[in-house]
Amino acid sequence: MTYGSWICLLSPFVAAVLIMFGGTNLSRRVAAWIATTGVFVAFGGAIWAFLGVHAQPGQVGEYTRAWTWLQSGSFSVNLELLVDPLSTVMMLIVAGVGGLIVLYSIGYMDGDPEERRYFAYIAFFVFSMLMLVEGGNLLMLLVGWGLVGLSSYLLIGFWHEKPSAIQAAKKAFVMNAFGDATMALALFILIFHTQSLSFGALSAPLSGSTANWIALGLLGGAAAKSAQIPLHTWLPDAMEGPTPVSALIHAATMVTAGVYLIARTHAIFEQARTIELIAAGIGALTLLVAGFIALVQTDIKRVIAYSTMSQIGYMFLAVGVGGYANGMFHLMTHAFFKALLFMTAGLAIHALAGEQDIRNMRGLGKVMPFTKWCFLAGALALVGIPPFSGFFSKDPIIASTLNIGWYGYVFYACGLIGAFLTGLYTFRLWFLVFPGEPSPFVREHYHDHHGREGAWTMLVPVGVLAVLATVGGWIQWAPHWEPFTKWLEPVAPTLAAAVPTSTQETVTSILTVLVGAAGIALAWAIYAEKRVEIPAMPAAQRLLENKFYFDELYDRIFYAPAAAIANSLRTEIEEPVILQGGTDLGQTALDAGGAVRRIQTGVLRTYVFFLAAGAAVLVLAFLIAK
Amino acid sequence: MSTAHLTTILIWLPIAGAILVALLPLSKYATGSIAVLVSLIEVGFWIEQASNFHFSRPGLQMSEQAKWFGDLGITYHVGVYGFSVWLIGLTVVGMAACLGYGFWVGRDRPRAYFALMLLLTGATVGVFASQDLVLFYAFFEAMLIPLYVLIGVWGGARRMEATVKFVIYTMAGSLLMLAAVIAYGIHAGTFDLVTGPVSSSRWLFLGFMVAFAIKSPLIPFHGWLPDAYREAPPEIAAVLSGVIAKAGLYGMLLIAIPLFPDPTSFYRTAILGLAAATLVYGSLLAFRAPDFRGVVLYSSLAQSGLIVLGLFSGSTLGRDGAVLQMVAHGLVSIALFLVAGVVERRTTTGEFRLLGGMARGRPMLATLLMAIGVISLAVPGSANFAGEFLILAGVFQRAWWWAAIGAGAIVLAAMYMLRLISAVLHEARGSTVGDEAMDLRAGELALVAPLVAGLLLLSAWPAAISSHSFVGPWPKQPPPGAPK
Amino acid sequence: MNGPATTWYLALAAFLFGIGALGVLVRRNPLIVLLSLELMLNGGNLALIAFSRHFANGSGQIFGLAVMAVAAAEVCVGLGLVVAINRRNLALDVDRLSELRG
């Protein structure tokens, strides 16, 4: 099974390298298929690893070491992979969903002049993501963590002639670099106290404040990568990248890495329970804020992006209260349905020649029925309507908050309000885009692909994901049937406080479905039937449209001061003092040389005279001294 | 051939080559070819040295000692430790690339140019191999002379100003060091670095430290740096920041720290503070620099601060990380300056407001610049990341805030390096970027690609350096009153 | 000890040296300057030999021989320069040969 994990890791890497060195010798089609094959081979490796773990129940995991990556004195870190229940789940999701999305990209990116570069990047991303989830110690995890940030930067800025895309890419990278930095600080603390970066070191007993600081550093990384408040502002902008990228990186895999990180390092978070609850609080806050902002967005991808933030908020809530399996389960179903939503949105965007404004898309369902039904499956899964997958994964999260103390009730309320908002914004999107007669814009711009809604490479993955979004949740129905939780039990056992009673579970399920349905109903009343007017609250509207002014705030308190300090260092210190000082020093030296130069007359007589005079002075001096 | 001679060969082969190309009245092409050939043979000898070096054995290896000024106790004593091997490797590889660049662009007055470049190579290797203070000083000075000429003759429009500043700063440092060398030697009765006793004189320590801080450089001793790096030809700027600056840092590691343990701990906090200030100051200035070289030169300044943090952290992690980072940053900055030269040759400028959009249709330039850029900003998994990680983990053991400052500077590094990348490669095409601005030519690729390949290899296995530089503790702490 | 006292020799040496020095200072023809230089050297030589005899130590005489060799070499170079200057049709005047002015 360890071979499986290495195949899984390396095949996308090999694909990326092949495409890079192949360059223009490869046709675009070949490059695309190399990437796709690489990722599907990785999926094969993931299955191999999964079967291996499955065959050995009770074993907590197996490490394989390639070589010692970094060593200094007694501190050493291996390049090693870990195959255990948690990593195999992530490998399956990443390589599986990744494979489908790369396949989808073949159709989506067809005709782009730099298609090869795209496929090299995306294969590299899959490699990095697998590095992250398979990494057998915290440093390898951090390496994968940084490399996914890099490939995300490359892919967001793929259309590099668009200034907005480059800005978004830089913003994403810098925010993630901030997260990387806090994670690195956490690792320094860990090295200081345990001289090790193995996952086992996290279980070492540490003093309360040490554990808190380590957990806080890791949480900073997790929040940055998973776009949680306050490090979330990069994600909506990241929608500047190609849509399959949004589906793969900014919905299904990379942004959920924070959840994986907390589940993976739960030992330290359990030592630092306060920080873990802060993680839950951040999740609860994000799911509300993002849900509200999603209500007013008009760009189809941005609505889904805010929805992603909101759903990751649920996952943070889950892992924060200690329900690691719940969080991971929602991560999985979310990967299915959110990738599906992005890819159906991509079909629409592709068919409408790049249009992303939902106000122009009315009646699209008439011309794109397949897209419409697939989107509906994804939307129902997102809202959590049974029997779609979201129902099975979201309800246990909300229910698990009930037994942890008074703040649990706050989280519970947030979860329910979030479910309502999810119904509202998702079906706002649905009612604005799909039903009804096609708008003039749609009539004018819609073009099909040889009579179909898209190339087969695009339709097949969408279909597969639609099925997964529907049935993917059936592998677990808490509290009656819990194989997923059992599977993760050896590595990330759910905390006792996060296990609700079955009454709580049932009541919560009913409540969640009801509020979700209420959200849908309200969306229907407002956007389909137009029976209800949107209440006129210009202040709130403005607040939401400006996304709570986070961007402006960060600009004001971080970027602008840094730029101002840098500028004033340049104009106040570097140029006038250091550079001018050097110039003055040089000038003084030159002037002094110029003054002394006059003595050098070139006339032999003067030299001899000075020589003689000097000798005379010396002789006199000797005589006097005597 | 005994491997003991390898060190001596590495020092004198390029110097012999320098004399050869200076004397032979050959054509430009032939002169350049001979010089490049000599530098490649030099690389070959280094590979021979590295493969014969016993990294697990403590102490000096491949050493030779001969009487030089017998009555003063000055000897020709050369030899290498593990970390010296890596720095010599950086020197010979970097010099080969820079010499190749000079050949590629066809510098005029080739005999003088190539002779000086080879002389510089030999002198720099000498610095990294000397085990006698006077010899070290002699090579340190010999390294500077070719640089004065190279900047002053082949530099840009304001080259005289840059040269004068460079001469004044480095001379001031050298004289302080000379005074310190003499005072130490008279006091200790020997100039030998291996057997020399430790000293507790703070003044001597400061004499050495100021000299090294000018060379590295640290603020506020960096007044020569912006002009020199901007006005020098790109390959000389590459040598300066990639190799020569490392000689200053190496001096701290080889001389200042082991010979002066008490003053080191006395001034530790002050030096760490200066290093941290350099790191932040350089990063902030790089973030607002208006041109390609500006970003690279201030990032070099910042990196120098970072490496000093590691050297003076007093921990194994910081020390190993510092050596790794010296090599990794050396390769990065050589590659970056060469790419800066490539860009300037195509567009006649390095100013960001005139550049942009070079990625379209120039895949090799884009790929290489992107690769070097992200390695330089220490993306996790890169050799520079490994180095910075060790340095900061090491200095964390001193106090947490050093590591926090370092981590903050790494975020700034991401900001300035991405700014550089997108200002050159991305967005709208700059006004000076014409269609005739080609992608990398084969010769340029052959110069830059090996450096990047080296960086990628180091990224795959940073332990190659971090665990093959020191055996046992360093400083080696010779017993007080060691034998003379 | 035979002959005059050492003081006389030294006085003669100083006299020779003085004449030579004066010549170097006041004359403008390089040939005469060279001649005067020879006088100065021989003044010095005489002093060396005188001291050598006074202290009964051979080193001074050896020095004297060395100075002679130097003087011969110097005359060669100097006369060569004078010829070279002449061949370039430059004025044989040391005050006008001030190319090395700083």
C-alpha cells in the first residue's frame, strides 16, 4: 500500500515535468491527456493505498521514508509519506475529484493559446495537494501547504495579461504566505520543546500556553488556506482564474486543507481547547458572514465562492467542537457538490462566451437542460435536502454543537441561520439563472458544442459528480449508520462532547431541513414569483456589496502603512543618509585628493627641493633631540 | 595525485589562467574560450574535491602548510572544512556562470576582463580556503582589487561614483581588519586559525566584525551596495551579491565567532538586532524599489541580515541553516542578476514602469524567472525555505521575537518578489518590450539553467548541505593558551 | 694611522655632495643634472669608504662598490633617456619636462 501512496504522489509530478520539458514538441491535446492520465493514475494509487489500509483494520498508519530531507545536528526531518485512514480519504478525494476536473479542463481550456502551461500547472497542483495530505510529518505537510499556495498563485494568475487576475493571484499568495509564516512559527515552538516535527510530537504533553501558541499558529495557517475570517478576502478574488481551477482548488481540495490540518493535528488542539473553540467560533462567524455576502453577489462564480467559504465555516465548526469525522465527511460531500456547482457554472460560462453576470443569464435552463438538472442536484445537496449528500454531512455538524456549553447554543443558532441563508442564496442563483424563458442575452450569446452543451470531456465529469453529489452522502447517516466515522476512529476519534444524543440528532435534522426549505421558499417567493419585495435597506445592501469592508480595512491597516513606511525609509533614510552619505564621503575623498595633487608639479626641481628640505629637517630634529 | 593538493590547485589554477589570458595575444573569442575552459576545469576540480572530502570526519582536510614569513609565524596554510567546500563550490560554479555571461555578451578589452575575472575566482577561493589570518587578509584584499577595476571600467553610466564608494567602504573595513589581524597575531603569537588561541578582546572582535559587516553587508554599512549593484555589469553584480558578500559572512563564521567567544556572546543581542533590522529594512526597501536590480539588491541585503541571524543564533540549527542559506541565496542572486542582465539587454532598462508582459511568447524566460523568483521568496519545499526554516528555528531558541520578525520578513519577501515577477512578466506589455525582444537564447539558457537545476537539486535534498557542513560543535573552542 | 684624519675625508665628501646637490637644484640641462648626481653619489661613496677605514670594517667598502654599480646603471638609464628626449626633438630642459604634473 505504500507503493500506492508513492505512485499517487509522483504520477502527477511526472506528468507536470513531462509537459514542461515537452514544451511545444507536444501538441496541446497530448499535454492535456498526459495531465489527465497522470491524475487518474494517482487515483489508482490512492485506491491501492486505500485497499491496503482497509485490509489491515486497527492499524493506525504506515510511514515510508525516501530520504532525509533536512537535517541539522540531532534535528532531522525525513521526506516521508504517511498512509493512514485520514490520508487515504484525502488522497481519494483529491485524486478522484482532481481527475474529473482535469478531464473537464480538456474541454474548457480548448483553444487557449497557453493550454500546455495550464495542464503543467494543474498537474503540479495535484502533486502538491497530495504532498500536503500524504506528508508524514509537519514539515512535509508545510511543504505541500506552500506548494499548493504556489500552484494556486500560478493558476489564479493563469491569464496573466489581465491585471485583475495578477492582483488576485498576488493577494492569494501573500495572504497564504502569512498563514505559512504563522504555521512556521508554530513549528519553531514545537521544535524548541520537542526537537521533532513528527505528528507524534503533537501528543507530547506541553504546558498550557505552549500548546495554545502552537495551536494558534496552526490555526492561522488553516484560516488563511481555508479562507476563514479574518484571512478570507483572497478567495472571492481568486475567481479570476479559469473555472476548473476554481472548482478544483478553490472549492474541492486546497481550501479545505485547513480542515484536514486541524483533524490531522487534533492532538495539539485538544491540549489547547480554547484555541480549538476559537476555530469553531471562526467557522461559525465565517459561515454567517459569507452567507450574507453571497446574497448580493451578481457574479455566478463569486456567489459559489462565498458559498464555499460558508461551507468551510461549517467544517471548521465541526472540527472545532471535536467532531473530526463530521468535518471530514462534509469536506468530502462538499468536494462533490461544490465541484459540481462550479463545473456547471463553467458550462454556462463557456456556452455564453465568458459571461459571468447572473442578471444576464435568465432562462438558461431552456437551452441547457443537462446543466440545469446537474446544477439542481448540486444545489439541493448544498442546501442539505434529503436524500442529497449535504443532508447527511451537514446536520451532524450542527447537532454536535449542543453538548459543549453555552457557546454551543450560539454555534447551533449560527448553523441554523447559515442553513437558511444557504437555501436563500443558492436558490436565488437557481431562480435567476435557470427557469423561465431565455433572456435576449442568452439567445444572442448561447452557442452549443456540436449540438451538445459542451464537449464530452466536460459533460462526463459533470454527470459523474452529479451522481456523487446525490448519493455520496449515503455512506453515513448519523447516528444510525456510521462507517465513515469508524474509519477515521483510529486517527481522529470524535471527542465525546461532540457526540449528540439521537434525539438531538433527529430534531436537528428536521429543523435544518425546514430552515433550508424555508430559505428555498423565500428565494422562490422573491425571485421566481416576485411576490415578496426585497426589503429596502440601502445601508445593509452597501455593507454586503462591499463585503463588510474587509479589503478596505486591510488596505488601511496593513498595506498602506507598510508602503508608507517603505517609502519613507527610502526617501528619509536610504536616499538622503545612506546613499548621499556615501556620495559625500566619496566626494570628500576626491576633493582631498584634488587639493593634495597640486604638490605634484612635475618639475624635478621642486621634488629635489622638498627632498633636501625634508632631509634637513630630519637632521635638525635629530640634532635637537640629542 | 594526492587530494591534499586539491585546495592549492583550486586557488592557483584560475590565477595561472589569469596570467595566461593576460599574456597571450589572442583574439577576443579565443581569450574568452580559454577563460571559460579554465573556469570549467576549476568546477571539475571542485567536484573532485567534494567527492574526496570526508564529510563525516571532523577537522580540517586537504590542508597544506608551508612557511611564508617564518620569523613572524605567518604560513601559507590552506585547507577546507565541510562548509568551506560548499562555499568554494558556490564560488567556482557562480564564477563560471558569470564568466560565461561576460563571454556571451562579448565584453570589450577581453584580455583584461577575463584575466581579472579569473584572478577574482582564485582570490575568492583563497578566502574560503585560508587557515592563516594574514593569508586570509591577503586573499580578501586580492579579491577586491579586480572588483574595483571591473566595476570602474565595464560599469554603467555612474560607474566612477559607484567605484569610489565601493573602494572607500571596503578599504575602511579592510584597514580595520588589518589592524585587528596584526593585534591578534602579536598578542597570540600566531596567525594560524586552526591552532590560534581564543581572545576576549572586544576591540579586536569589533574590528573584524565591522570589516565583515561592510562586506556582507549589514545596515548601516551598506552605503556602497545600491550604487555598486546598480552600476556594475550584471555579471559583476551577480558575483558581488552571490559570492563576494558571502565572503564577509564566511569571515564571521570562520574568524569572528570561533576566535572571540566572549565578545560574541557579549555583543550577540546587538548583532542580532542589527541583523533583524537589516532584514526588515532590506525587505521594505525591496518592496518599493522601482527597478529590477533594486528589488534584487535590497533582497540581498535582507538575506544577509537573515544569515547573520542564523550565524549568531548560537544554535546548531541556525548555524547549519546559515551555511545552507549562503549557498542557496548565492545561487539565487547570481541567477536573478543574470536574468536582470538578459532583460536589460533586450529592453535597455530595468525600470518596472517601462517593463511588463514579457511572459507572452517567451516561455523559457518566464519559466526560469518564475522558478528563481519563487525559490528566492522561499516557497516551502525550496532550498531557501529549508535554509530560512533552520535559521529561524535556530534563532527562535534564542528568543521568540527574532523568529517572529523573520517570519514577518518572509511575508514581505513574497510581496516584493511577486511584484518583481509580475512587473516584468505579466500584465500589459511595457513600452520598451518590443517584438524583437527574444526569448532566452541557447547560450543564456546554458548559463542560467544549470544554476536553477542546482537550486532544484538542493531543494530536493537540502540536507546535502545542512548536515554535511559541520562535524561536532562549532566554534571548536581551542583550549585557552593553545600550543603555539 | 697614516694620512689625514677622517674628518678631512668627510669634509671633502660633504663638499662634493653639496656641489652635486646644488648642481641638481639649479641646472636645467639634464646632462649636467646627471653629472651633478654622480658628484653626489661619489660624495656619499667617499664618506662610506672613509668610515670603513675609520672603523676598520670592510662593509663600507662593499657598500661603496654597490653604489658604483648603481651609479653606472643610473647613468645608463639617464643617458638613454636624454638620447630619447633628444630624438623626439624635445627641449633638453628639466623644467619643461613636467608631463607628470598631478
